[in-house]
Amino acid sequence: MIKYALFMIMVILYGLNTASAQYASSRPAPAFGSSADVNYARSLWKALTKARLVGKRSVESTPYKGTHPHGAILQSLDSVLRVSGDKGEVIVKKNYGGPDVSKANVADYPKKYLKAITVMFRRPSGYDSENKDWFWVKYGPDGQILKNPAGKSLAGRVAKGVKGKGCIACHRTAPGGDYVFNHDRYAR
């Protein structure tokens, strides 16, 4: 009787472990913030630095009036970049803020007012075709990948599936259907 009871306990435990493993493998990957997204964002930062789009030797553009959630003053740069074998368009938005921030102060002292750098990189077709294959990431001025209030890294398909929130929800409303806003930044 004891052998039978032990056998039944083993069968039940095996079934629970198998079901748990099947459940874990059937759950969809997170829309953003996965370790793969973070690793890709790190490679992207290296490529951006090499291209002088970010970092100590980065190119500066004309500051313009910003909009929420990016910052009071912005600078935008765009280029074509190669990241981990992927070649695609990249848009870099430098987000400035703080007391006495202005276009003139950012032009004179950009490092003093830089709060974050947001990036859109168009990965090869099929990455996220529903959202024009854009990879999104938000960095601190030093290249650290920033996190949302829940502690999730802001890299990948940021806020995909979260109604009305994040990069995708906002940029989906851009005219022209390409998820890119044209702010006529030099006219402001």
C-alpha cells in the first residue's frame, strides 16, 4: 500500500511538472523588455555611438520646441545604420529638460539639459510588420536602457498591446502611416 501511495505521488508530481513546463513554453514572449530586446538595444547603442549620433562626440542638431512625453526641447537626427547585421533607418531624438531649459541653453550646453534619448530603428521586414518593423528604445544620457514604473526595460516593441500607452500607440497616429512625425523642427 505504501509503495502504491508513493507511486501515485510520483505520478502526480510528474504531471504537475509537465503541465507547468508546457504552460511556461506556451506563454507568448513579452512584447518588450526581454533579454533579447535589451541585448539588441545595447548593440544599437554601440552602433549609434560609432556613427556619432549619441555619446560624448555626438553630432548636435538645431534644438526645437518639444512635446510630451519627450521633453521641453528636442533635437532629432536620422540616418541609416547597421546593427547586428541588420541595416535600417534610425531616428534619434534627444530629450532635454530641467530648470531654465531653452533652445538657446540646449544649443550652448546640451549635456547639462539632456535627460533621455529615444530611438526608433527599422529592423528587417517581419520583425513587427504590424507596426512597420520599428524597434523602440529609451536610453539615459549615458546609454543605460531606462525602465518603466513597473521595472520593465523600455526596449523592443514598447507597449505593444497596452491600449493607448507607449511608443507604438503614439506613433501609430503619425500622418502618412509610417509612424514618423515631421515636426518641421527647424522652423520653430
